[in-house]
Amino acid sequence: MREPTGRIVNDKIRECGIVALVDLSGDRIWFYPRGRLPPSVAKYLNLQNGYPARLLRDFIVSLGRGIY
């Protein structure tokens, strides 16, 4: 199994029709459309004490800052 990266986590969420947004300070993640995050994706984001969610947050903040 491939080690997850922020890009892989983002792609997995987008495959479900969900878009993740993060403020540039990385304090909060929002998912749109609101209230539509599938339970399986929420469970995935909480694996290993939220490791995939942190990868996602860092990836999106980097995108917003023009690093990727």
C-alpha cells in the first residue's frame, strides 16, 4: 500500500464529490457541499489520530500559498 500524501487524500475526497477548503493558517477544514461528507471519508480522515486530515490540511494550505 502506498504511503498517503496530501494530494492522495485530496483526490480521494474529490472522488466522493466533496471539496475541502482550509483557512491559510490551517486552523479549520470545511467540506462542501456541507453535511454531505460520507461516514467512510470521515472515518478515513480520523485514522491514525487524524494523520490523513493533517496531510490534507498541509497540502491545501500549500496550494493556497502557491507552493505546489
